[in-house]
Amino acid sequence: MLHLQVTFYRLLVFAHSCIYLADCTVQIGLSACKVFFLGDSIKNRM
């Protein structure tokens, strides 16, 4: 029974870190898009 709980806990931790990594990737992607679009609009104004 304990073995099952340990496996479940490991899966939970793994899933959590995957979600965290995915979230970080999305945040970085959004920031890069914002910077890119800002740079683009500044270039167009010049």
C-alpha cells in the first residue's frame, strides 16, 4: 500500500513540475512577443 502512495506522490510531483515548466515557457513566450511587438511599433514610428 505504501509503495502505491509513493508512486502516486512521485507522479504528482512530476505533473506539478511539468505544469510549472509549461507555465514558465508560456510566460517567457509572451514576454518575448511583447518585446518583439514593441520593438516593431517603435521601428514603424521612426
